[in-house]
Amino acid sequence: RKDGIPAKEISLLKFEKKIRDLVFYYFTVKNPELDKESAIYFLNSGYLGVSGSLIPKNIRSKILKSLDFDEISVKDLIQHRVILSDDMEMEEYTKKLMDRILTKDKRAIIELDFKQLATLIRMVCKYYPERVQILYNYCSNVMDRKVYDLTLNLDSLCDIIHSFTLAKQIKTFSDPILTSAIPIINIVGLESLSSGKRLEILWALVRIAQENIND
């Protein structure tokens, strides 16, 4: 602050309310049609966020819809998916995103971190199940390259395994994704996970073993 007041003494809630009021005014009074430059500015400002607490959902949706889908990175498209309001929008969005990855932006999956990858998997499993197998094949090819990433989020790795298990894609202990995951779980230890995540990963292993026995 130019007037010398330490930032930590400014009420965050008041600040957020001012941001909300300003954005609401901008998008509903001053500029209801929303030009592309403004949309890009707000997308890059960080105010959208994953929680999107600063901007009403209908306005966040308006921001994203005003942009050219192909101009936004795959990472941003995954991050800002939460601004969509219903399953129909999410289904259309997921299909456009996955089709883009498969046709124009094939290296995008390699560039995603585990958390983003887990999010993409959940989206495809729910909204575009006919593409689960091809996404699974992509993930199998890149897991080994990611497996020793020091920034690895084990919770997200569990999400990946769990999502694919629910989609019945991971079936055997020789599976490349599970084979990549087991050394990490051994190194980091299951005790570092929340109880819910421990149950998820153990249940995935049990289901895989059960299918092996049945086969």
C-alpha cells in the first residue's frame, strides 16, 4: 500500500468483496458483451482460480466462453473447468478438450503434472468414457518419464490409479501405470496419505489382485 499500511492489516474479506463488486459491475453494467482482451486479462489475473470464489459462476462461464478455445493452454483449460455450470456444458467441454489433445496438441499430456492429469482422467471417465482407453494408453507411455518427479503429488497419483481402476482399465500387476506407482508408494509410504487415500489405493490393489485371480 502506498499509504504505508502493512498489507497484512488489510481485511482480506473486504478486499475480496471490493474485487467481486468491481468485477460484477464491469461485466454487468460497463461491458455486458465482454470483449476478448478483457476476458484474457481476467483469465490471466488469477482471480478466476480453481475455487473461483471472487467471481460469480455465471460471469466466470461468460469469460471462458468468450475466448477462443484453441488459444488457451490445455493446463488452463483443465484448471478453469470448474466455471462450467452443468453436466451438459462439462460433457461438451471435455470432448473438445480431449479431441484437441488427440489431434492438435499431443504433447500436452506429457506437460501436465500428476494433479492435472488426475483431473483430466476424472473428466474423461465421467463425460467422455469412449476416450478412456486411448487416454489410458497415453498415460501408460508417459508414466515412466514422470515417475521420479520430485514434485510428485502422491494423492494425485492415487487419484489416477483409482480413476482408471473404476473405469476398469488397470487390471494386472504388470500394468505400466501401477508398476510405475508401486516404487513411489514404497518410498513415500502409505502413512503419508490421508486415511481416505490409503483406502482408495489399497482397494485398487485388491480389485486388481481379485481380477488376476478370476482370470
